[in-house]
Amino acid sequence: MRLALFDLDHTLIPFDSGTAWTRHLVARGALPADAERRHLEFCHQYVAGTLDIHAMHHALIAPLAGVDPDELRAWREEFAQAMASHLSPALRERVERHRERGDLCAIVTATSRLVAEPFARALAIEHLVATEPVLVDGRPSGAIAGRPCYREHKVTRVGEWLDRLGAPPLAACEESWFYSDSISDLALLQCVTHPVAVRPDPRLREQCRIAGWPVLDEP
């Protein structure tokens, strides 16, 4: 089996999905006007390697607990339509090439499923391994169910996903790819046969130089 895994933020899309989602909610009055500034603080912590992903997830998702589930579904559909034109054409074509070869494709992202699903639909990628929100009566509480799909936990979450599919474990795949921009994904990059950096951050770029990994800098 051949497997192609794609990070979402700054990889399949050339921006942060959480920031875009925050703007979407601010425009609908679901978040206060300063929500984007607070979210950008979390983004800076992510880059610095000091992020508390539980705190970030709670800030992004907990305000949705009071939103009617039907209204939330409508907001997410509007978000999907608004984001469709902002996908990276080069990476979209790469996804298509993997799909045409018969490779099993999946998005693997630390982003909450509530935010990441619209992008998966826009890219027609069936499989999404994301940070899962706790739902209470169909409403997100702001807590994370199980392990967040973040840093070394991405390896575990991919393994659990493959097991649910009845597929071979990652180490047994004939060939495997993982595309990412961030050093935080180093653990999963080291587990695939073809690690690929996409517009990498400085630390990942240096890792690519040392390890001889390919780098894609297309827009």
C-alpha cells in the first residue's frame, strides 16, 4: 500500500486555517473583535514550540457551545465555500497525482476537525486525521477528545486511523509521503519513506539540509 499524508496549515493552504475561521466567526458575531489577536498569540507560541494546544483549542472552539448545531453547520458550509478559492494550486495538483496513482490520501492536522473538515471536502480528500472536539448534545465543549493530533501524537493518531481502516501499519507501507511546513511534525516526517517539506520554517529547512529531504517552495 502507498500512503500520501498532508499537513493542512501552510502546506495544503498557504495560511492558518484557525485564523481564517476566527475571522469568519467574528464577522458573524460569534467571537469578540479581539479574537483574531488572541489567536495570533497562540500561533506565535506554536512557532516558538511553547503552545498549549488544549488552551488554543478551547479558545477557538468553546464559544461555539452556545450555537445551534444547524446554524454551526451552515457557518461551516459558508466557510468551505469562502475558502475553496484559497487552496494552493500546486499542492492541489500534487494531491491529484497521488490520487491518480491509487495512493491512499489523508490530511493529518493539529487543527480541530470542525475547522479542517471544510478544507478536506473542498479538496475531495475523504480521510481526515485531526484534533477531535468533545461534543455534548452535538455542541462542542471546547475540550479535546483523546490525544490531540499534534507533534509526536500525529504518529499515534495515524496508526490508530490505519488500524480502523484495517490497513497495514505505517512502517509496513510500500511507500509513504508526508508533506509539512513545520518542525513540530518532525516525528511523523521521520516515519515515512518520503518526507517532503513545503515552504518550511527555518528549523525544518535546516533539518532538510542535513537529511537531504526535498523542499517545495511553490506558492
